[in-house]
Amino acid sequence: MVKAIINNTEVNVPAGTSILDAAKEVSVNIPVLCKHQDLLAGAGCGICVVKVKGSGKMLRACCTELAEGMEIITHDPEIVTVRKNVLELILSNHPKDCLVCARNNDCELQRLSAEFGIREAYYPDIVGRRKHKHDDSTKTITIDGSKCILCGRCVQVCQKKQNVWALSFLGRGIDTVLSPAGEIELSESPCVRCGQCSNHCPVGAIVEHDETQKVWDAIRDPETYTVVQIAPAVRVAIGEAFGFPVGANLTGKLINALKKIGFDAVFDTNMGADMTIIEEASEFVKKFTSKQSLPLITSCCPAWVDFLEKFHPDMIEHFSSCKSPHEMVGVLAKTYYAAKHNVDPAKMHMVSIMPCTAKKYEISRSQDMSSSGYQDVDVSLTTRELARMIKQSGIDFKNLGDAEGDSLLADYTGAGTIFGVTGGVMEAALRTAYHYITGAELAEVDFRAVRGFKGIRDAEIDVNGTKVRVAIAHGLANVDTLLKHIKQLKADGKPMPYDFIEVMACEGGCIGGGGQPYGVNNELRKKRAAGLYKDDVQHKLRCSHLNPSVQQVYKDFIGEPLGDKAHHLLHNHYQKRKEYKK
């Protein structure tokens, strides 16, 4: 432990604690711009400077460890002036188009400028000196280099957290720009469209590719039958845009809001999650009992699918062929639901509300995503885009009552809702796989061994005397580490350590997806996860195979799990894409 004084208040913290974090222990907030709780301190902006007694220089609080006996001043007129000057310098090379920026009223630079009372440009405006890049080539995220403040968050999360290395800084000094290496377009880079760069950007330099106008146009077309579905993680994050506590489950309000916006039918991706489990658990049991092509690796995350096809195509044989839940709802909407309600699928417009930017890519990644005879999902919006649509509609979301979805494709079990958190797909699959292997129902359905936020975790699950070895990884750097370990064991002729693996591209799973509300950190991830687990516990039915609506779909339409019709509508194929070597 280290003792020190911050603003005349004694603080006692573990050795290695930064001045920034130590100050929080005595209720002092030091402003930051380049520092993010998920990432290592880069000391790029200089706004967090503090004074230390006995030193003639100011230190950056984010990257300086508190030392024994330090006496620190975090705020005085000189420090405030220095911080204000730093902001003014940043603003001199930053556009002043806040009114038309996607981050207006949700921008860290804008907030700090307001807090420091900046009302005029002190330094000469040098915007335009850098050779900026505007890149919308992926149609999932958009880069506007003119707004980049060179904080380094996006580069660090892409390179270190995700191990993708799609983004980097080119040039030196004032000519430094954000770009994929070689100044190629992002679509030609290793980018897997996870959107974590946009989720960690403090300004409007990287945002989701906005497609809300497409949805408004479809809703306003009297010839179009518009349907929408909401993902598990959206319901426990959307409230952050309207002042609700983090993790509040707002399923009923969301459904009501979507109906008021003008959608003809509202479905729930959670039911698609239950469908995915029926297919995926059947797939696992088939492989597990025959001991062929183990381990089975889950496939619900489109950024992870992109990562697999680019970096680990030799693992495709282990990959579950099941479509993701929203794609299953999409194809069922334009086949099963359309037939039941006498709707022309050619005039049906399916919108998915996802916590993810990569879903924008997934909906057209291959012909498998049009197995209904039409594109199964027409548009995928992020949680952030939906929040804007609700506000544009003049809906008083805070005081809105609850409504229910259209039951044919909206009923779900507790297993479906935990898909949104790391370990949830694995737990849901194990609940149903147990039934398929033993013929019995679990007395206790909680598999707590697969829960948690450790980057890579494993467990051995007892299924009526049979051991099932599982692993879970979230965050692509962790996934990469796990797969390389497995491949090395295979190359060395050693036994495969796992039977079943769940992976998620984003830290925490979909609750921390690249399309979720800004400001994500582990505290928020845990609260969002708690909201999903609470929803699970509150359900009378907590295993996917017990969902009566799912049972009815198989009885009336699909037939047997893994059957010909199921494979045609609910499964897809993978291919090796341009390979990148890091």
C-alpha cells in the first residue's frame, strides 16, 4: 500500500495505482480525453496534468503511479489554464460542425469544452492541413479523419484488445493521420467490422454507418410491410440513452416504442436464439457422441465469423454452421410468418435492432443470408441508431407503458435472453444438450462455471456422468490466443482439450457490442449482464427446447433439427477469405 496526499486529503491505495485512479478514491475527478478504462494509458492529450510538491514540472495523472509521500494538487488556476490551453490547441485542428456531427451532445471533447467555458477559438484554425480520409467503404463503420484528435484509443483497441491491426497512425507530428496501413480503404484491410473503435472513440471520428433513413422510408411506404426484431443485449442498454439505470430491462417499452414508430409487427431475436440452440445443441450432441470434428465452436458473432475466415480458415471444420439468431428470425419472418399471415414476402422489410455494427455486414455476407428467396434481413440498426429514431418520433420513452410482441416470433425462454453476455450461448446450449443426451430435464439449469468476465475461461461440465470440456473466450485477442493454443496442441499430436467452445468478438459479449451506447466499461458491462441474468431467472421456462412457439415452428414448418429444411433455412457455409499475417 502507498500513502499520499491529494488536495490535502490522505489517500491509501495499492502500489502501482495511478494518480488518476487514486484521486477517484478521495472523490476527485481529474479530466481525461485520451484515457479509457478499458485501455492502457497513452498520455496522449495532456489534459490530466497535476502538480506534485517538490517538482517543477506537471505530471500526467493517467500514466504516473502514486508514490509514497507524494503531495498532489489536481486543480488550481494554473492547472486549469494549462488544461484549457490543451483543449484550445485540439480545437484549432478540429471541425466546428457539432450540429451535424453524429456525436453531438454525446461527445467527450464537446463536454470538456463546455466545462472549461471555451466560447471562442483562441488559436488560429488549422483544420484542413492534414490529408484527412473519409472512409465508408465497409458500410458498417465510418471514419472521418478530420475529426480525429489522435487520442489513440481506436488504434489501441483494434491492435491490442482485438488483435486485428486494421487501424494505425501514419505520418508524424501535425501531419499524423488515422488510417489503415498503406492508406488503403478499410474494407480492404483486416477490419472485421466489430465497431470497438467507434465504441471507444471520444469524438465523431469513427461512428456507425447510419441507415435510419432506409428504415423511415420503408415505414412510410404504404406498400411495404415492415417488421422489426430486438436483440437480447439491446433491451438492457437502450435505457442509458433515456436516463434509466444501467442494466434496466426495457423489453416491454421497446416493443411499444417500435409499434408507435410504425412497424407492422415486432418480433424478438431471443426466440431466434432459442431456435439457434435447438440446431446448435443438436449439432454438438451429434459431434460429441461420434467424437468427430471436436471441438464445436459457436457461430453467433459476425465479427468473429469474419475473423475466422480471414485469420483462422483452417478451423472452419470445427465451426457450427448455425446462423445467428437474428438471421433465423429473418428467414422465418419471410417464410413461416408470411405464410401464416398471408403477407407477400417480397413486400416485407425486416429490420434488426442489434448491439453490433458487424451485423450490418452479416446480412449480406453470402447467399445463405437470402435462403427465404429474398434478403432475409434488409437493414440492421445499432442500439444507438434506434435511440435516435425514438427521439425523432417524439416518444416519451421514460413514461411509455409496456407492450407485447407478436407471439408467433416473439416468445422466448430464459436461455434465449442470456445470449447477450459472454458465456450465455454456452450455458443455453448446455441446458438443451443435457436434455438431448440424457432425455431428462435439469433440476438446476444455472451453469455458473461458464459465467464471468475473465478473457479466457474453461470448465468441465458433468452431464449425467459424462464429462464435457468447454471453453469461453471474449475479445478477439483472447480468441486468437485460445485458437493458437489449440492448433499448437494439434500440431504436436496432443489430445484436444475441449469439446465445445464459445467465442464473442467483443469484450463481455454483445452487451459490450460496437453498436451499444457510448461510455462502455467493465462496470457497465456487468450491470447490463446482470439485467439479462435477471430476465433469465424470471422466466418460467429457461431451456430453449421447452419454448412452445419453437416447438410449433418445428412441428408446422421446419421438421427435424438438422434436417434438410433446417439446413436450407437455418444454416450457412464459410469460406477462406483474403488471409492476413500479423
